[in-house]
Amino acid sequence: MTAADPVIELRDVGFSYGAAPVLEEVDLTVEAGEFLGIVGPNAGGKSTLLKLVLGLLEPQRGDIRVLGRPPRDASRHLGYVAQYPGFARDFPITVEQTVLMGRLGSGGWLGRYGRADRAAAWQAMVEVEAEDLAQRQIGSLSGGQLQRTLLARALVGAPRVLILDEPTANIDQRVESDIFDLLGRLNERMTILVVSHDIAFISAYVGRVACINRTLVCHKTEAVEGEIIQELYGDHVRMVQHQH
Amino acid sequence: MTMCAWCSTSTDVMDGFIHALTHQAFLQTALAAGLLASIGCGVMGTYVVVKRIAFLAGGIAHSVLGGIGAAVYFGLPPLAGALGAAVLAALLIGGIRLQWRAQEDTLISALWAMGMAAGILFIAKTPGYQSDLMSYLFGNILLVPRDSLAFMAALDVLLLVAVAAFHRQFMAVAFDEEFARLRGVPVAFFYLLLLVLVAVTVVLMIQVVGLILVLALITLPAAVAGHYVHSLGRMMLVATLLGGLVTTGGLALSYGPDLPVGPTIILLTGGLYMVSAVVSRHLARRRAHRAFHGAAGEARHG
């Protein structure tokens, strides 16, 4: 692929876990260097869309290309921070060991992490200001510290696209701003997709917003105004905005 | 055996045991078998505990009776049958977990019970083997033949080599399967390999505590270790040492009063776990109390 090709391209994508479709007729193109916010109501298909892009799910309809390849072949170039991490908080593991996992898939199969892996992990922890936490158990971290750790784990593999699902759902507003400031800096060298239910907050940071409610309702470059919110959420805008 | 055996002081018990140990070859073999089994239970038990797959391990352990029964019925070595059945059960149960999540627990229960039922049928139809049933179920470390030690040592080496080679992958699969998959780790392969190694551990311990009690010896030493140390490597080491302590201790305690060794080991292990659970909880509370009364409101960082 050339630099001008889109980083992510979805054409007529449809997906269903069971009888009812979660996503239908989704067409979305993300260019290199974009900072795209994905918003929409709960159960609107935002997380499912990310999992399709990551290759964790296969669409029943349509075509997805990531970095010009099928998603599964591109996943090593993607950094992912999930909404609900799939691990137990009491797992005996340090921040450094957690970050090192982002180096799996680069280097050999056998044995331990090498010096280059450790250097990369340190650099990623410095970038998210988590280097002081390196030897802490993940179970002892606050919500914001855990989120920084998971961000470092996503960054340590030098991804070309960073994908985050509600990265600030369980942390306070000040930390939320810190994390989005950091994402803004990272956006200088990588494409970023971030899912949020908080349309008002993220519109200050992202370059473009895609609104998902079973399908792509809108995608606007300008600030998201009341009219679009109305279109997306119906009459319950206030309720939606205050639920977090 | 009389109740008076219980009255003898622990020094007498230990003196008698140590004396017997230096004179009786079967006791030396039993001791070695217990220590060899401890390595497997310390290493694989740690994964079973942190990955929370004790129920899967229980299913594997119990369905092994099917393989033992089939082996004795067809005149093959029972341990070979056990190893075959354990690996097959691990692959079946792992496959179910990976493919069929919705009914995972029911399907594993079915395999668990069917394996045992098949084993009982085979053993019932094999003349002369009924008497051995109890030792498969509850173990008899005193009857471990000396040449089994080489087999057990070989299984230990297999476990240690596999874990040393794939430590990163096992840790990633145990910690966060979804993320491991994104990093290109073949999660299904390593998950199944992990269960096969758990199956090998079960076989390693059948002669020591039997397939019904094996679950306690896999999970409890690792769980106790997890109360005090916080890395997989240290948990494995501490759990192995604790495993050696309880198998040796159980052997010593049961020797004087002539108690069945397997159940003695298990009660000792269970007791150790319960005491440790209470103590570690108490320590955690004291730490929390101190944090509150010491530097009030430890500075929160980001």
C-alpha cells in the first residue's frame, strides 16, 4: 500500500452475534494520521466495530481492509486497549511484565524477553508516565494507573494504528484529560480510533466523529452539534450524556 | 491402630519415621515419589490457580479412570492408559471450552462422570482388579514401584522444559487470551498444550494421592503460595516446596498410626490452606489498617 491509501476501509459491513444484526451497511474509511472518535448509544455496535477492525470477529457481510490487508494479518500493527480487560485484577504480575506482553509476536518463540524487549517496555512506560509503577502489581493500581499500563502495553509493539475502547470509562475527569492529551501527542505519529459514549468530551480532542447506532449515522469533521446528537440518540440526549 | 498413636509426641513420630526411612526401601521410594510429584503440582498448579481452571483440571483428573480401566481390561500398563486418557480428556475439555462456551460447565461435568463410569465398568469386567480400584481413586504412595520413579522424573523434565521454553506464551494465554491473540500468539494451541501438561501432572500424582484427591494437591499449595508471593515463578517455587512439605509430612504422620497416606496428605494440605487463608486475610487487614493510620491518604498518582 502507498501512503495515500486508507488505513482502514469498511465496505457494506454487516455483523450479527445471533438473530438481530448488531451492525448493518457500515461504510467507513479512515485515512493515515486521523484521530477518529466513535460515538453512539450503548449496545449501538461501537465495540463490535472495533473488534471487526482488529480481526477478533469476522463480518457476515462486506469487506474490511486494515493497512491494505485482511484485519487478522494486520493485527500486529495495531495497538488495542479494551474496555473490559479480560484478566483478573489479582493475577500475580507486575506492570513491567504486563507491558512486555505487547512485545509478543516480535522476536523468537522460545525463552525469555530480551534486552530490546525490556528497553522498548521501559520507553513505553516513560511515554505514558508509568515508569515509577514498573515493579508494582497490577492489582494495586488505581483506575488511571491501570489505563496507563494498558496504553503502554498497546504502544510497546510500535503500532501504526491505536484502537481504544472507552479508555476513560472508570476514571475521574482530570485523569481523563491527561489521557486524551497524551493521545493527542501520540496522534502525531499514529492513527487513532477511540470509542466513547461521551460525545461532548471527546469532540474537543478528535479530528472527526463517527456516530454508530447499528449503522454509520453520520461522520462529521466539524464539531458535533445538537442536531446530530438528536439524530443519533433520539429524545433522550440528556439522559445519555449524564449516565457516566 | 489405636487412638494412642495420636498421643505420641511429634518427636517420637518423627524419630520413628526417620528410623524407618533409613531402613525401608519402600519408604525411600515413597518419599522420592512425593517429592517428584511436588514439582509437577507446584509448576502446573500455579497456572491452574491463576487461570482459574480448577474445574477443568478436576474433569481431566476424574475422567482418567476411563483410561486406567480400559488399560487394565486390555492388559496394558495402567499408567500408560492413564496418560493416554488424560491427554485425550485435556484436548476434549479444552476443545469444548474454546468452541462451546455456552455449555462449558455441563459438558465438562458430563465428561467427568462418563470417564469415571467407563473406568468402573472396565474394572468390574476385569477379573482380579477390583482391589486396585481404591488405590487409583485415593492413591497409595507406599506401593509406588521403584521403576515408576524414572517415569515420574521424565514427566517432570517434560513439564519443566515446556514451561521454560514457552513461559511467555503461557503467561500471556493465562493472563489475557484476547490480547495474546492480537499479538499473533496461537492461543488455542498454547491453551491446549497447557491443559495437556496439567493432564501429565494428574498422571504424575495418581499414585501419590489418587485421581479423586489430586485436585487438592494441584491447587492448594499454589493457592497458599499465592497468598504470599506475587509472581508466577516464585509461586511455582514456593508451591513446589510446600508440595514437598505436605507429601513428606503426610507420609511421616501416617506412618506411625498406619493411616492411608493419600488422605493424610490431603487433610494436611487442606489444613495448611485454611490456616493460610485466615492468616493472609488478617495480614491484609492489618496492612489496610496501617495504611489508614500511618500516612493518611497515601498520595494517589495519576
